[in-house]
Amino acid sequence: MTRRARTAVILAAGHGRRMKSRLAKPLHVVGGCSMLEWSLVLADAVGVDRKVVVWGAHAPAVRDVAQAAGALTVLQDPPKGTGHAVQQAQGALTDFEGDVIVLYADTPLVRPETVEQVFATLEAGAAVSVLGFEPETVGEYGRLIENADGGLDAIVEVGDATSDQLAVRLCNSGIMAAPAAVMFELLGEVTNANASGEYYLTDIVGLARARDLPARAVRADADEVMGVNSCADLAAAEAVFQMRCRHQALADGVRLTAPDTVMFSHDTIIGEDVLVEPNVIFGPGVVIRSGARIRAFSHLEGAEIDGGCEVGPYARLRPGTRLRTGAKVGNFVEVKKAKLGEGAKVNHLSYIGDAQVGARANIGAGAITCNYDGFRKHATVIGDGAFIGSNTSLVAPVTVGENAMIGSGGVITEDVPADALAVSRARQTCKQGWASRFRRAMSLRKDKAGKESP
């Protein structure tokens, strides 16, 4: 059986005033990814043929993000309710024959398999499919009223509900789907004869039933359809996302010694038999292969770590970091846009940026690459087996050859040949008795100053 074509209409035109932020609500981030992007990714995951994002005039950045992701965009101005918002997408779908699902750019946790169930209900013959959930507290949510045959008869708002209807625990998430022809025909009959003067998408269920068209409800976990309207909601959504990631990581064979303290991003990839100690943060773009160890209080972003590597504790890996098998980055080390070869070591108190470090090279404590001249970044190349003494400054662009050695405390501004020793610090001199004479002079000066004070 050929699957029907699919389109997702993503509503992203709300002002989100309760966020109290200059950033448009759909662009706030959960798991390192904006909520709008979560909706776009969800649409792609269920194989939609088109994505249409409805944006508001107050937030052109929403339009820009949507277009960058390959979505069509339509403006809702002024906003007149959810039904009106979906109607704005009709012009972009005039030649579309298939099913339309309405998603929300402030509901980032919906799973693809749940959306598949909504579409499956349409494939099974429903004219309208609505995603419902049962929250702990039903509060002000609209209720989904089902009949004895399991069909959906109506969505009833709290202010219009009878006492029996208020006892219903199945609530409306707002997500619904229908064949495009049905969706837009019914929306054409929706009026704004209500207290707010808006056109409600929910009205299409009643209109469908008045035509004897079947409607069905699909159930989701309450966490999935959590809407974000405030910073508190955003934090709650982040907590749910992190819980999911931790459970999945443990199921995949990742050893989290203190799961509740580890933070993931939407695209974190960790192989089995990786050990992650407490208080580790994975920013976007992290890949860790089997057998690596990430020690406590480390922060990784845009980094690729091979098996057998050890990172931290208290290490920071920034975008462009690549650690080959067995490399080690120790405590209070920062690495940025640098590649460390197999078995290379940067054990403590160093900065390695815009660099290539060869296999088995050893970077001493406090050594840094001076990669920025105030205008441009420059590269440092350290050959296989090289030894960089403690407190060395490598002023890029500079190359240290294979198996070369750099004496501690040096400032290296010129290339060092393979197997050479480079020492650039000044020759040490000792002045006998100078320290005692200095202390006596300073003490006398201090005493005199004290006597002259009023």
C-alpha cells in the first residue's frame, strides 16, 4: 500500500510574552537545539513532503531559521487564532493532495512514533485525528470527548464544559491532522463567534462530526506534549529531555556514574563502554567512541574523541577538537580546533588552539600555543614524539619537528628541526646577598613612611 503524502504546518507566530525575552519564543533552546528546529526535525523524521512554518511579523528571525532549514514560510499578521494561522498555509498547499498535521514550535518533545500514530489513524479512515494526553492536573486544558465506540465527538473548552465533561481526563494537546481538502474546507466554516474573537482550530472536530465525518483521538505521554510558555516551562522541558538522554545512554551501555549530573545535547553520540564521570556537559557536536573515559567537571563541544582517550577532570574541549586513540587531555586544559595524534598527552594547565599535535607528543604543564596576533589565527604543528617543556609559549605560526625537545620556560618563535633541542630562556644569574639587602631597604622605607604619617 502506497503511503499518502504528508505536510507539516508548524505554528510559530505567537508572541510568547510570558518568556519575558527579546528572543522569539520558538528560538529558545532545549538540548542545544531551538524549539522551532525540534519541530522541523520531527517533521523530517516522519517523512513529510513539505514543511510550512507560520511566523509573526514581530519575529522575522523565525522566518529566517525556517527558510534556512528548507521550509516554506507564511506570515500571520495580525494573529487571529490557531485556525486562522493554519489557514495562512493554504496558499502554499494549493496543489497538495495528502494529509496535513499541525505542529507547534513551542512543543519540542513530541516523538516521531507518536506522530506516526496520528497519521496512521487517518490512513485507517478518520477524517480528523487529534493528539490527546492525560496530565496529572487537568486544569484549564480542553477536554477530548469520546463516544462509546471510541470515536472523538468534540473538543470542549473548560468554560463550556458540563460537570461530566470536566471529569474527563483526556485533554487536547493542540496537535491534529486531517486530509488537506478536509482541513481547509472545515477551516473555511470556522467562525470567531467567541469571547476572544479568534478562529480556533479545535472547532473543526465539531464541524467534522456535524457532517458525520469520523474523528479519533491518539494518546501521548503528558511529557511529550509539554508546551513551553515561560522560562519555568523551558527548564521543565530541558529536564525531560535530559532524563530521556540519560536513560537512552545507560541502555546503550554508557556508564554514567552520576546520571543526574550529566548534560547532553540533541546530537550527542556516545559509544558503548564509555565511562562518564559526574558533572560533565556535552554541548552540540560531540562524538565519543567506545572505550573512552570522560572525567568529572569537563565541558565538551564540537569534539570527536576516539576510543582509549581520557579527558579531564576539569577539561574544556571546544569545537574542532579531535583526539585520536589513546590521547589524553588532563585537568585545566583547554583545546580548540586542534588535533591530537595517537597517544599524545596534554596533562595539565595548558591551552592548545589551532594546532596539530603528533602521535606520542608530550605537552608539559602550562605550555600554550599563542595562536592569535590580534587580527588572524595561526597554526602550530608539533611533530610525532616531540617533548614540549613546561611553561613553554609556542608563538604561531611555528613548527616543532619530530622528536624535538623544547626546554621549559621557552618562548618559541622559530621552527625547531626534528631531533633538536630548543632553549630560548635567558641565562640564569645569581647575585649573592641581594635579597637580604632588598628586604632591609624596603623595611626602612616602610618604617620611615609610618613615622611621617599624621
